[in-house]
Amino acid sequence: MKKIYGTAASFFLAGMLTAGCGTDESEQPVLDTETDTIEENARDLPSKIQNVQSMLDRVNTHIKSSESGEELQEAGESLKEHWDLAEKEVEEQYPKDYAAIEKSLYPLIDEAKKDSPDLQKMTPWVKDANDQLTALLEKASNPKKEEDALNLEQK
């Protein structure tokens, strides 16, 4: 009888050990905290646009302080990352605004990435991009079509 209890206890312990070995922590995805934070704060289009404007303000601050070094390059890269999150949605929903924003935003980003950017060239691009983003934010914050608002009222 002791043999049966001993054998059963052995099988039970072996089963417990095997069950605990089923997960491998190295298989868990490694999170990029900066990108994940960006995506968490940008769930809807108006929030994405506001994030792009914040990064644009950061680039503008570096331009005004004549910092053409690594800080400006990092600000330009952050601007690009934030725009990438909103870009597809803006292109699909507001194609004309998308085209207008791209005309000033991409030259600005490209110039910011340079080792010695031309700050005088960048200033009008910042203003133009900010004006375009402000107009887009206003559109994106309101219902896209008046028909949609009317349909909601009739229901």
C-alpha cells in the first residue's frame, strides 16, 4: 500500500514540475516603451494630430534657439514618428489636407535630420505645417459630414 502512495506522490510531483516549466519568459515580446507610450496617447485622430503639433512646437523651439545639433535631429525624428501614426488615417479621410501637410512637413523633417540644417529654410515650413495641422484638427474634431450629424438626429 505504501508503494501505491509513493508512486502516486511521485507522479503528482512530476506533473507539477512539468506544468511549471511550460512558460518561457524569453518568448514574451519586448516592448519599446517610447513607441508604446506614443501609441497609447494617440488613439483617435485628433489626439494624433495634437501629438504631431506638440512635436512640431518642439522642433520650432530648437530652431528659435538656434540649436542645430543632436537635439534638433531627435526632435525631427520624434516629429516623423508621430506623423507616421496619423499619416494613413489623414490620407484616407482628408486627402487634400494630407497633400498640403506633406508639402511642408517632409522637407522640414528632412532638413532637421541634416548635420547642419538651414534654420532659415525651416521656419516657414514650421509655420505652414502648423497652420495646416490646426485646420485639420478643427475638421477632425467635428463630424466629417453634416449628413452624418443629421442621420444621428433622425434616429
